[in-house]
Amino acid sequence: MNFRLDSSRGFTIGIAELTGRLDAQNSKELQKTFVSWLQKTRCLVLDCSAVDFIDSSGLGAIVGCLRKTLEAAGELKLAGLNAKVAMVFELTQAERLFSIFTNAGEAAASFAAAPDSQK
């Protein structure tokens, strides 16, 4: 997992690049790491373009990240879901919970319209 902060829009957006599998073996690590990201900014993007597999534990971890973000009055957006990963979100109807974008750039740009985007 790679995390970077983007301040090019006048406020800070955190972009986390997830890779490989998101499953029972690493979903707890994602949730633990996410807390530190949320301390840096309340505007977050999970770039899933390099995620090639997600199971129920991985999906649960992402939903848990959303819950933590909402509790902190923040926003979490998803980007770059491939067909397999998108299908998991569709089948479970978890897609209704998230704003999902084609790529991380589009997701980051969507924060510009957010009224309280600053930390």
C-alpha cells in the first residue's frame, strides 16, 4: 500500500494505492493503516486499480474504512475498480455506499465541489 498526500487543489487529499489481493490475510492491516491516513486528512481516495482480487474480508475492510471516515466527518471515494472487483461491489450492493470513479485523478477532482474539504 502506497499513500500520498495531494495538496494541489488548495486542501489535502489522501490517495492510497492498494495492490494485489485484498483478503483475510491483509484486510486487518488495511483497517489499521487507514486510521493513520485519516489522521492526516478527511478527504481520502482508495485507488484500487492494482487490486486484482477482493473477498468478503477485503470488502468488509473497505466498508469499515468508510465507517471510520464518516465518523470523522470525512469522505472516502473509490477509484479504478476492475471488472472482478466491481462485480463484488455490485453483487453485494456495496456500490451504493461509495462514490466510485474511473481513476484516482477523477476521484480527487470530485472533492473540489465538497463544501468542507479542508481538515
